[in-house]
Amino acid sequence: MQYVNLGHSGLKVSRICLGTMTYGSSQWRSWVLDEEDSPPFFRRALELGVNFFDTADAYSQGVSEQVTGRALHDFARREEVVIATKVYFPTGEGPNQRGLSRLHIMRAVEDSLRRLGTDYIDLYQ
């Protein structure tokens, strides 16, 4: 696997990033794999040297972050992977459960940390 600098952050990431929109809950979208079908993809990506994983709070209404967090916990050491997640899209019905207000960002990052089961996010978009 080839690794490159992530901008000027000092992080080295694999050229290939595993996007995790397709892992979570098939109740959200029919093409999404449920958690029990997801682990082989994470394991194989890690075996091939992928260290960069991208998810979002809106994917499967947060379930993608949960699946990603559990899989990475099971197959990797936290300091060996780079986790990216996103904020902006609606995560609820209320007017402050979307967008880029300080209120939504602060709530969303805390919720993402909890779902991912980690105490830090490497790239927050």
C-alpha cells in the first residue's frame, strides 16, 4: 500500500480510503450491508494496508459510525487508523439538528465520538 500526507496535517494515510456509507442498516437504504455482513470488508482492507476510513453521522442515521467503530476496535489498534467523519446533513427532525451552527457541530461531534467508540476523530469534515 502506498501512503501519502493528508494535506499539511502530519497524518500519513493510505492512498485508498474505505468509505463506509455502504455499512450500517439496510433499513436506511436497501443497498447497505447490515453489521453482521460488514466485518470481512474491514478486515480485508486492514490486511491490505488501508488505514484510512471515512464515515458520516448521516450514513444509516449514525449506524455506519457504530459499525465502523466496532469493526476498527475488533481488527486494529486505534493509533494505527485514521478515522474521518462528517457533519452537516440532518440527524433529526429539529431545526438545530442539521447544518453548521456551533450548536449542531458540538452536539454532532460528541454523538460521533460516542458512536465510533473513540475519544478523538482524525478528520472532521
